[in-house]
Amino acid sequence: MVDNEKRENLANARRKLKKFRDQYQPNDSETNGNDVHSINGTSIDSTISYNIMPPTVTDFVNDQQAIPDGIRQNSLKSPAIELESGHSSQTSVDVEEKLRRDIKQMQEQLEIHVQTIGILVAEKTDVSAKLNQSFKQLERKQSEMDELYGRLKASRERVQELEKQIQYSTSNVQKREMAAKESDKENDRLKIENIRQSQLIEDLKQNISELNEKIHNRQIISDQLNNELEQLNKQFQVSH
């Protein structure tokens, strides 16, 4: 709302200034873009530079007030020249009237300039305040970005460290899986070997049992033969 009002006031002041210049700008003399009022052969420069702003409004007002003073000084000289040249008093009155109109026009133009510059100064102050605020916001954003960049860098380093740990853990897991597979293979081999050895043991037990039985039978036969031999020996002794 305030910005719109300022822009509207500035536009109104510029329109007034343009209207004033279009209405009162003389057409009889123009040099290098400067307006010159001529009073009885004496030139009065009423140029206002719109491209260069005075350092302060006070300096500008003082500069503009110097123009009517110059007009008044020329007005004092002009009647004297006219009297010496034999001009009538009516001409002097016309010159003074023209001078008063010119002074009035210059004062009106001065007021418009002062209003315009006041609006421009206020607008410049507002823009400067907004610019300073924008710079502060930019500094805060830059600080936040630096902080976020630091956090991002730390997060990346942490991620790299975790990736190394995961890679190391994965390598260990793979090694353990390979060792487990080798262990399973060895267990299977040992189970097969155990079954084979168990079968051999069973076979040996069977053989031993059969041999024991044969030995037992042989022992019985041997005992019988020994008994028969003893009987024969006894009979032989009895016969002799």
C-alpha cells in the first residue's frame, strides 16, 4: 500500500512537471537543450537538469532560488537600459509584469521540483532500507547455506565411512560363508567316511565272531583228541 502510494505520488509529480514545462516553455530561444528567457536583450538561463540530482534538497532549493534573483537583477538593469534608450514607461511596466510572471512560473516549477525530489529521496530511503534488509537476509541465507554445506560434508564423510564398514563386513560375511560351505563339505565327507568305517567295523565284528566260533569248534575237537590220546596212553601202559 505504501509503495503504491509513493509511486502514484511520484507519477503525479512528474505529470505536473511535464505539464508545466509544456505549458510555459518558451519557443523563441533554445540552445543545447537549455531554456533561455530574454528580457530586452538580456538572457536568463532557466535550465533545470533532470539527470543530475543535487546532493541535498536544500542545495537544490538554493540553486533554484538563485534563478529568480538573477531575473530580479536583470530587471533592475533592463529598465535603466530602456530609459537610456528612450523606451516608454509602458514598456518598463510590461517588462516588470513579464518578470513577475516568470518569477511566479519559476517558483511553481521550483515547488514541483522540491516535491519530486522529496518523493525521490523518500523512495530512495525506502529502497535503501529494503536493500539493507535484503543484504541481511542474504547474509543469513549464506550462513545457513554454509552450515548446511558443513552438515552435508560431514554426512558424506559419514556415509563413506559406513560404506567402508559395510564393504568390510560384506567381505567378512563372504569369507564366513565360504568357510561355512567348506566346513559343510568337510562334515559331509566325514559323515560318509564315518559310515564307511562303521560298515567296516561291522564287517570286522562279523568276521571276528565267525573266527571265534571256528576257534571254539576247533578247541572242542582238540579237547576230544587230547582225551582220546590220554585214553590210548593209559591203555598202552596197562598192556605193558
